[in-house]
Amino acid sequence: TSRAPHARTGRFNSSVTTRASAITIAPSPTKPIEGQKTGTSGLRKKTAIFTSENYLANWVQSLFSSLGSEIEGQTICLGGDGRYFNKEASQIILKLAAGNGVKKVVVGQNAILATPAASAIIREQKLYGGLIMSASHNPGGPDEDWGIKFNYNSGEPAPERITDEIFKYTETITELKFADIPDVDLAVVGTTEFDGFTVEVVESTADYLPLLQEVFDFDMLKSLISRPDFSMKFDAMHAVTGAYAPKIFCEMLGAPESSVMNCGVLEDFGGGHPDPNLTYAKELVDIMYSGDDAPDFGAASDGDGDRNMVLGKGFFISPSDSVAMIAANAQECIPYFKDGLKGVARSMPTGGALDKVAEKMGLQFYEVPTGWKFFGNLMDDGRCSVCGEESFGTSSDHVREKDGLWAVLSWLSILAKKNEGKAAGEKLVTVEDIAKEHWAKFGRNFFSRYDYEGVESEKADAMVDHLRSVIASAKKGDKFGEFELDFADDFEYTDPVDGSVASKQGLRFVFTDSSRFIFRLSGTGSSGATIRMYIEQYETDPSKLEMDAQVALKSLIDVALETSKLQEFSGRDKPTVIT
Ligand code: G6P
Ligand code: ZN
């Protein structure tokens, strides 16, 4: 067996175990299970569903069957967000991988890989693809959620043509091709070799951390983070970034240990809801809004490390603003973008702050449907460098996933650059200063999203039908309260690279002053329906730029609620979450 150092990390694997006996396949009969259709971001269900009978094995076998002979002899990676059932699931997946002719699986230590880290491994090692075990920001544990998704060879979530194929196989499956191999110890970094099948356990930071070091100027970041007059707080929410944050912020960038919190990766995320927003990241929000002594910078990431929330002292950066502000400052502050941006993109419901940046800076701009997979084609085609979504996702073409730590390091890079050379005691440029300066230059797109979670599906569908009928009879110039309609439609997207069409991607009402409201049903829930209402209004009047978003948007919110009859259809008078 080889003892070559790892190509990028230069480290030797600490152990090699060889099990020479030939692998035998022990096929096991199964029958189709209903409802294994992949949603916005993989297959997500209650954990108890995944742990019942062959639920997981059926889906994984269907994936391998749909890839057919293409997968034979290939290497894939495997990891997840550390949630309950990931370890057991890993062993099931490894046996099926071996049984279906996969040559090698690269697994994160203890089955832990943040989603962007898996994407980095696929890209850096030129793998065939990877499996990520996560239900993202949904709570974990035996009574909560579990999920899995397949990412393809440029590190992007599988395109619909693959997920549609997987679904077809789940409807006709009869046999699971398990290899008869023992469980592999995933706690120890090293290689286990079977005859014709290898499992390599790598550190969870493998490939990803070296990539971040290429993207960012770690020395410049350190010069800010280690300043005694600067303080930060990163909340891993007991989820996967707990395996990365202490190493990056404390060990490498010199932040004190108190700068990171909730970094123990727990199977149930400590009973929390690992979604970095103002509602679920309350512990961090309270710290950041605690007054003069609050840290200067705060951030949190979700279950699998792809989402992020960024805060200043008593100041919230909305995700729609965040991507615009990063894009506007990227070339100046982040070495990876020193030659400028190839283009920028946002999802349709995301506020239009990025549009203004693209316009002023002369950048190519794209508006895609909700779902990260739509950015991948643009990036592979060299059309887009930075992109983001209102759903707390921001990233660039360094990987093909959204990347929470990348967003946090981007903001820290902007702060570091703007404060370069400041003497001790001199007032530092703050997150709030950066935001206000941005609004003064580009105008402000006030944005808010209302979520109504756990609505009965029939009620949500009835509301959508009603809105479709309103759209069918709406005409330009119609009055909606004080707002005059420009157009209303059901968003449809034609991919400029491969011409594929995605229709019914959100009902939008756009007004002549470019304000708009949008309704969509979430594609990431595990039960019932979540109605999302997105509200946006553009403002350039300097006296209004610092208004509270809820106040600024009040009349448009009322019009949207009235038009949709949301409260009537759903029986809800208040949203579950407001962002
Ligand atoms: C995931 C996807 C995002 C998407 C978000 C919200 O995080 O990766 O691309 O924006 O879910 O999707 P939803 O369908 O729930 O609004
Ligand atoms: Zn996520």
C-alpha cells in the first residue's frame, strides 16, 4: 500500500489497514418506497423515516443505479453535518458504494464534512462526486430531520436530470447491492483497503482550509482579528462549523478562545435549530445587541456550514445586502478577486441590492430561481464570481456551494482592509459604517421575508391557485393600494448555458417604482408546507435610508397580505419567522 503524502496537505495518512480478501456482493431484496423525490436541496425527511427499513439504502442504490456503469471505478467523497444517524448511514453508504463498483470513498473524519468542504474536496481531487448527509438548517435527532444529497463532479448539487433519474429508480427498485464488508472505523484518519475498494478517512478541513488560505489574505485577517481593540463572536450553533471555526479563527487568526461559541458538534445540535437568522440564532443576537460592550463583529453558520448570518455591533446585515456589499468590495479586499469579478448572480426573491452594484460597476448580472444548483452552470461557464440568496446563502466560484465561512471571512477581509494601518485607539471602520456607506452610494433595497411554517399543504396550494388567478387577470397599470403594477407572473428561467427551462419558480408582482412582492412555497421542508412572502422596496432618499425595514415596508406588506388572502387561506395571522 502507498504511503505518499496527501497531494494538497502534504501530510501522510496516519494508518493503512489492508483487508485483502475479495469483496463479495450480498444482494438484498427490496421494494419501492413512495415519496423519495429530491427537493430543492436533496432528500429530506423525518429521521424516523430514514432509519426505517430500507429507506436510505433504497435511495442510495437508486442513485448508483441511475449513474450506471459511469460510477464504476470512480472515487467519491462522503461526509455530513454531524447529525444523529450520520455515522450509521455512512456504513450503509460505504457498503452500497463498494457493492456498486465505486473504487474509493474519501470520508471526512467522524463522517464530518461541511457542505462547502465537500464541494472543495470534489473539485480539488477531481472526484466523480460526493454524498452529503445533512438536512442543513433543520433540527437533528431521532425526532427531527435527516437528509442526503448528491453533488456532481464540479462540486455542485446534482442537476435535475440526475435527481429525476434517481426518483425514477426509486419507483422500480428491487435489489440492494450491498458489499459484504465490515464497518470501517471513521474516527481515525487513515486508509482501509479492501480488494478493489478503498476508504480514506481525511481530516474534515482537508482541501477546504488550504483553499480558503488561497482565497483570502490570512496575514491581513490576522492583523485585524488579533487587534486588542477588535472583538468578534462566531456561533457554530453546535453544528458542523464547530469542527472548523476554532482552528481558523483562534489557532490561525489569533482570536481569543472566547471569540467562538457552541463549537461542540452535537448530534442534536444541542436541541437547537441550527439556522443562522435573527430568530434561531438568538443567543448570538442577544450578545451582539447587548450595548457598547458587544463584539464588533458577529456571525453564525447553519447545520452543514453553508449558510451564514453577519452582524455588527447592534446591527444586522440582511443577506440580500450582504452579497451586494461583498461584491462591491471584493476586488479591493479579497486576493482571489484581485482581477475583478466575472459577473454576479442572485436568486429571484433575493433583494435587488446586487443589481445596483452590477449596474454601477458594469458587471454581468443574472437572476436565477431559488436553489444553489442554478449558480453552478454560470460559474462553470465563467460567467459569475459572486452570488447569493436572501436565505442566508453567499458564496463564490471557489466552490460550487454556498459557503458560510467564506462569507464570514469575506466580511472580515473588508473590515481588515478598511482598517489597515489604523493606530491602536483610533476609531475603527465598523460593519455599520460599511453598510451605510454602501446605501449612500447605491441606494437601499429594503427587504423582508415572512415565513409561515407548517401550513397544511392543501391550504397553501389553494392560496397559490388564488394568486395564479389574480395574475391571470392582472394588467399593467392596475392599482394595488398605492402601488401601480408593472407586471405579474410566475417566474420562469432559461439557463443561458444549457438552455434548460425551470418554470413555476415563484409568483411575483412587480410595480412601476420597482418595488415588488413575491410568494413561493418552500422546497426544503420535511412535512407540511411553508409559505414564503418576500417584500422589497428601493429607496434613494437620504433621509429614509436608515429606517427600520419593517416600518419602511409596512404598506407594501399590507398590500401583499391582502392580495394573497394569506391569512384567510392559511388560518395564520402571524408569520413564524420574519427576516
Ligand atoms: C437551501 C438551498 C438554497 C435555498 C434555500 C431555501 O438552503 O440550498 O438555495 O435558497 O434552501 O429554499 P426554500 O425552497 O426553502 O425557500
Ligand atoms: Zn445548509
